[in-house]
Amino acid sequence: MTNKTSKISRKGLTTVPHEVMKALKAEDGDYLEWEVKKGYAIVRVAKNPYKLLKGRHRDPKLTFEKVEGIADKLVEAEIDAGNRA
């Protein structure tokens, strides 16, 4: 893949080029994890946990909010683990 560019807005927003999303296997609803080392940004895709669970469990108590809360705790734990390294 050739280099792709995108512009950052005043609010810090940017669009990920389609080719980059495809190469990272990123989909709508996924999260991007950013790590900066020596002036370079390392970007990892964190799959949307709700999307992975959807339709796999028939538990009526399993709501989107509950799954999102669990996912947020997991992401925070991963970020904290990375900061300890």
C-alpha cells in the first residue's frame, strides 16, 4: 500500500482512509488505540466488543449498556497494563 494522508481538523478529528481501514481490518464501531514512540504513532484496532457478542447469547439481562460498561473496563485495564510496561 502506498502512503495515505488525511487532514486533522481544529477539533482533532480526521478520517481514516478506506485503504488503511481495509488493511487494518477495521470496521464501523471499532476503536483505535494510539501509542506514540519516538515521534511515530502506532495504531491498533480494538474490535467493538458488542459486535462480537451480538447474537451469541440469549440472556435478556445482557444489554448494550452492560456490555459497553464491561468493554470500557477491559479497554482501561489494557491501557493501564501498557502504561506499566
